[in-house]
Amino acid sequence: MLKRFIALILTISTFGTVGFASADVGFSANLETPSDIESPTEIETPSDIETPIEIPDNGYFYQDGRWTFYKDSEPSSKFGIDVSVWNDKLDWEKIKADGVEFVMLRVGFRGYGKAGNMKIDSRFEENIKGANAVGLDIGCYFFSQSITVEEAVEEAEYALETVRDWDVDMPIVYDWEYIGDGARTDLMDARTLTDMVKAFCNTVRDAGYEPMLYFGRSHSADMLILSELVDYGFWLAMYNPIMDYPYKVDIWQYTETGSVPGISGNVDINLWF
């Protein structure tokens, strides 16, 4: 049983931004609180009480090493991870037993070099077999280094061909990242990248899967025209105890240094709303 719960206050700004505040996670935020709402407090909970306080209608987060979202007294988020060849051999039974409900698997990638060759993630088949065997919800992402709309379509088709014989019930994600240091994507602009996102996501949707876009906050501000992409799911990487963002987020990757039994070393941890 959890020994301690932290009550958190959810504030929605006039722009639809969501903010979360905790009494002792070591940050400050400019959040206005109505005078009739008390400040967050620490609550000591007897071990035989499962629900420490009444869940407010607008939902809240608490943290005891992990985040969870509640609404109307029921959890309305799922706890998950994302993994690739960079994660060591995984014990899926232990992962499932620790409460992991979904996993996003890297299906493949395009190289940084001029040739831009595409390859499958060398642990994809092993990982999807393991995740399927324990009954996890599964999504996939392709690490993109596309520089044209045509290449983005190629990447979507490559991902679709790779997953077609497997049970994939969550989104297939376009993960385009800026590398620098002479990578083939160095001269990318927001207009071209936004068009590439559309091409990838529409190809995925036309094949009967749910498309999604992965990005960090600064990346989305500098390199994407998000107002043109709201028809697709958003997977946000933001390692901050305040999840404030002006667009609806479907998956929040809130740390890259998480710990889960069955995984050696750090792992990315996510909430799926």
C-alpha cells in the first residue's frame, strides 16, 4: 500500500493549458488559485484505506514515483513504457506484473547519413512477441530522418509492412527528431516537416491504423505547424512535473529515467489518456 499521497490541483488556463502543482516536488509555477480552494497538503493515509481523499470532478495527479490521472474517482490514464534495441533484454512477465499496461515499440528507423537507409529495429520481433504474450496494449513508432514527403510515405509503408502480421492496437507513430552534426535532416523547415507528418499519418490512417505524432515541446514550437495537425494524436515528451501544453495530448512521456522491474537500466515512462 502507498504510505503517502500528494494531493495535486489541476488548473486549466484560458488557453486550455493544463498545469499540475505538488506540495513537495521542488518547483514553482504561476498558477492562480480561487480563494475557496485550499493549497495542496500532505495527507497521511492509514494502510487499510484504499482511496485517501475524495477525487475532485476535474481530476488530479498524485506522485509516488509515478504519475496517475484520475477523473470521477476512477483512473482515466494507463501506465506504459516505450522501448527499442537500446533497452537490454526484457522480462515481460516482470514488466506486466509491475503494472505496465501498454508499450510503444520502435518498429524501425532511417539512418542519419546521406543514403538514409531504413532498417527494422533488431529487437522489434522479440519485443512484440513478448509484449503480446503477456497481453499488453501495443503501439509502434518509426524513428524518422525523412527529408521529403515521398520519404515520409516510404517510412509509413515500411512500418505498416513490418507490423501487418502482429497485433497492434495502439497508434503507429511518426517520430521525427532533429539530430544536427551533419545529419541529412539539418536543413529541415517547419513547412516541409508539417507536410511530411501529414503524409506519414494519412498513409497510416488509410491502412486502418491510428496515426500519431511524437515531439518535444521546443521541437513542436520551432519545427511544426501544430494547428494543421490536430486531426492526429499527439505524444508529448516533456520531463517536467507540470504537464502544461496548449494542445490536447494523448500520451505524455514524462521521464526518460524511469525504473521498471524486468528492465535493466532506465526506461521512458508514459501515461496514455
